Amino acid sequence: MSDLNHIRQQAAEWVVALQEAGADERARLQAECEIWQAEDPRRRQVLEQIQQMWQAPEPALERRRKRRRQLTGLGSLLLLAWFGTQLPWAYWGADYRTAAGEIRVLPLPDGSQVVLNSYSAIDLDYTEGARTVKLVRGELLATVAKGPDAPFKVETRDISATALGTQYTVKLAGSYSRVAVQESTVAVTPHNGGDTLRLTSGQQADLNRGGLITQSTAPTHRPDWANGQLVFNNTPLPQVIERLGRHRAGMLVLDETLAASQRPPHFTGVLPADDSDAALALLSDVLNLKVKHFTPWYVTLSQK
């Protein structure tokens, strides 16, 4: 998360907390909020923007509606802000895309198959001489049918990954693309003319447009998400929440104590990739967490 997005998230939390607090608690929270704003000029500006949208003029009847309805309105605002920062316009115009928690299997015209992870999008460009899948957002698993006269490749903004009869994943991250090979071989070429890198089964690499960043080993089996699961092995809670958040619409937030803990709870187990509410319920039972739904799109976790 960028620094500014983190400020937006914190500001939204302050707005919700101040709206929900009683008179006595509100005075204390307001004082703490003033201290928070004073630490960075951007904080006050972002907070005021959210408050202005929240306090926009409305009929008297609307002002008397229940707080639950109000919080739902704020949740919608947060959801729109989240979509605006997280999902590029190209996502909405893609040939195929998935929603939060959706894992989609796509048979391709040549007999190949692509599995799209949550919040992923692709464009297809099939011609007589090439089979190209353009990854616009997210992550995919490609299982490639042989076609010697038409190479199969996955392109991102950074690289082109050409299959040589294989199964592999491609993930588009914030500043790089990751290619991991489960079977056979993939030739990866950076768009800015760097050397072509050949990856074989059990290898993965992170690259940007200029070339290789890192190379390491990778599992040779299908990724867990492609089977509808999120598998964790003694994983710190912040990492669990970060990954689970990619399978849920809106914002999933640890409270400050858990987020800043030097010794956060660790989780070992399997969570459903397509049902984040069920995943949160299981996680809260195992780690004794309190899950608070301000709205369906704004959820916080704290220690009980």
C-alpha cells in the first residue's frame, strides 16, 4: 500500500470512529485525531475531503436515518475510493475478468486453458501466427496446448513469456511481473530489450521492463488459489490478511495494535479463496480475533 493510500485508509477509520462514538468518547477521539493530523499535513487534507463528502447537504429526513444506514453510505464511499485506486480502467474493458473471490477457468480456442485469480483481467489476441494472452491485472495459470505454428505467450506491461509446451503462472505486481513454471520451459523477454531468460520447471523470476530483478525456486504443483484454496504455513497474520484482502471487495484492516506488533499471531491452515466471510470466521476462531463489520466493504480485525 502506498503512503497516500495508507493515509486515506487511516482517515476513513477516523471518520467511522468519530461517527460511532458517544459524546464522552468523541471528545477523547477528537483530541487524538488532532494529534494524528498534526504529524503530516496531508492527513488533515484527506480527512477533510472525506468529511466533506460525508457531511454533504441532504434532506432533514435523510439526516435522521439510523446510523447503520449512514455507515453503509460511508462504506459505499470507501468502496468507490478503493475501486478507484485498485482497479485500472483497463480492467473494466478487458475481454475476461474476475470479481473479488472469483476463480474462473477459461477454455481457449486452441485447447489451452487459463485460470484467472481473484480481481484479474485478460485480453485475447489470437492470430494465425501467434496466440497471445495479455494480462491486464492480477494473476493467471496457463496450461498450454501444443501449437508449433502459433507460439503461445502471456504478455504484461513488463514482459512477454512464451511457452514451450508447458504450465506456468504469470502475476502482475505493482512494479514487476512474476513468472513461475510448473512444467516444461518458458522463455521470458523484457519489453525494453533485455536478455531472454529461460525458466524450467521449479523456477520463477521477477522482472520489470528493463530485465531480471530476482530469480528463485518455485513449487512444481498447481498454485493453491487455482484449486479455490489459500494455504498458509505458520504465516504472520498481517501477511494472511494482505492475501485474503485480495479475495474480498473493499477494505480488510488490522487494528493498529495487531498491525504494529513485533510478534503477531501466526496461522497454519487452509482458507476458502471464494468465500472471505467464511475465511474470516475460521481465522477469528483459530486466532481468537474480533471481526467488526462497519459495512460489508469495511471490516476490521482486533484481538479479543
